[in-house]
Amino acid sequence: MASVLEIKDLHVSIEGKEILKGVNLTIKQGEIHAIMGPNGTGKSTLSSAIMGHPKYEVTQGEVLLDGENVLEMEVDERAQAGLFLAMQYPSEISGVTNADFLRSAINSRREEGQEINLMQFIKKMDKQMDFLEMDPDMATRYLNEGFSGGEKKRNEILQLMMLEPKFAILDEIDSGLDIDALKVVSKGINEMRGENFGCLIITHYQRLLNYITPDHVHVMMQGRVVKSGGEELAQRLEAEGYDWIKQELDIQDEAAE
């Protein structure tokens, strides 16, 4: 049975200021969802709150993974439960190689005695790095240290492909990428696509969705999801911007008064 990630009436504040004001969203394995919206509408806040960043205070609502509230879990427990976040600005960790980090992350999700052996790990990592057109030397470099922006984003997708989570949240994975890197990153996400994988892509631009066809597109404004549709919605946003949605919201507000 496919897993389900449900976001229900999620309210989130930062330093007492409410950013998310009742987000509702349901993502099933086998689906790719995209969230778009102007700056400052809460898109990245949503991803950080789901994964448990301490800066973000959840004041109301739930995030359910197969009926279990992940907001009650520690950060590492959320990852072990099958959630993955590709961050907009991946951290650098000196002294820990890319390979050591990935093998430890894989084994942390496995039962004792079921750890991936070294040869299996090397074979899988070599295969995925080749698929992502990554320099083999990146396996032995310290995690993200000295990586270019494009290398960091490819490395996030490498982690995704190695860990094989139930659900991935990709926060502006296309930010700062040239067209060649964008194609490679998109290729990795499309490779993951299938009945055992669900994905939430947070992006400003429709260009990423030229390479990854979403099943559902959502628009966030005023701290909530205000419109949903298919890929045609992203195309209209690219062509016309967000003013037409703002006008719709103004009309709805007037009608409610």
C-alpha cells in the first residue's frame, strides 16, 4: 500500500511572527507535486517545519506520515521514517568525506546486522555518481567543502538516490544551476520517480518543470495554498506572473465581506 504524507492546517511562526497560516496538502507515493509562489510566502518555511528546524515553531496542525504525526518525532527519526530534505543551501562538513557520510546515513535507516556492506555501497555509489556525471574524486572530498553551487545540488540528488526515501522535499534544487546542471539534476529526480517515491518540489521557476512533469502544481500566497492545478498552471504562471491569482483572491475576499 502506498504511503501518504498529509499536511493538515499547518501554522508556523518565526520569532512570534506567523508565516504559515493553515497549509493543507496531501502527497501520495507515485506523485510529484510542485509548489510555486512569490518570495516570502512561506515555501521554504514549509520544508523546514516538516523536517524539524528548531527556528520554526509549529503552533497548530499536523504533518502525518501514514497516520503518524512526524512533528512529534526528533529530526533524525523523521529521516529514518522516510523523509528527505534537499536544502537550498547545503551545509559544509569538514573532516567527513562524502562517502562516509552517505554510508552512515544509509546504515542509520537499517536494523542492526542489516548494514550495507562496503562493496555493495561502493558499487551503488559509483553507479549513481556516473549517472549524475559527477567527478569520482567527490566521493573522497569532505562533504560539500569547496563544492561549487552546481556540485552541491548534484550531491543532494546523489544523497536522494542513495537513500531512496519514501518522500523527498526539494527546496529550490534548481537555484543557481546552469542549463547543463539543471538537466542532470532533473534526470536524477526523474530516475527516482515511481510507485515507491513521492516528491514535493519547491521552486520559483517553471523552467525546472520543463524537465520534470509534475502531477500537481500548487501556488502559495499569504502563508497558505491558494490554488492547485496541473502542469498548465505552472505554464500560465511563467507567462503571466502572479497578478491574476492576486486579483482572484481580492475578489474572493470582497465576496466574503
